[in-house]
Amino acid sequence: QVQLIESGGGLVQAGGSLRLSCAVSGRTFSTTGMGWFRQAPGKGREFVAAISRNGYKSDYTDSVKGRFTISRDNAKNTVLLQMNSLKPEDTAVYYCAAVYLSSETVAVRATMYKYWGHGTQVTVSS
């Protein structure tokens, strides 16, 4: 059983930064693609960023390009989301997700992911 535990959420003013972390256990981490999704109140779950098994490829939703960076440390079974220049519209619950991938590809659709964390709240005040 794969377990994902997010941390690093909180309250920050617009323009500030936060770093989310997701610790993964229960599977060989280097075989899993990782993603971050978010869900704001009253809205559906939205893709934010994803990274391939060994970190060679990544993708972002347009609204966070240039502000957010996804990275992973396969030695520590951890994936990070560095969020800079935060905006009030970034306010949401952020979820970490994992999926087994047989190649160095990026999974951007929520339906592709099998394992999910419980989420961490990010609130950006104006």
C-alpha cells in the first residue's frame, strides 16, 4: 500500500512563498510519476504540476508557470512544490498524487493517478 503525506501548507500574504512536501512510502519511489493537484472551495480538482519518475520531465498548468517549481528527491522518497509569488487565487487544498509509470513520462490528468494524499491547505491573503 502506497502512502502519501503532504506538509508545508499554511497562511501567507500575496507575493509570498511556501514549499509543499510530499513523503511517499510503500513502493519503489523511482518507478512512480508524481503530481500536485489543488481544489478550491466550490471548484473541481485542478492539475498544478507533475514530474516524471527520475525528474527529467515536468509540466505545469499555465497559471503557475514561472512561479511554481516541482522537484523530487528519489533518495528521500520526497516530492516538493516550491510556490513563489503566490496569489489569492492559489488558495486551495493541495494534494499530492502518485502513479506507477513504465517510462519517463509526465501524467497530467487526475484520472491517471492511483494514490492520493489527504491534502494540505494553502491560503493566500490579499
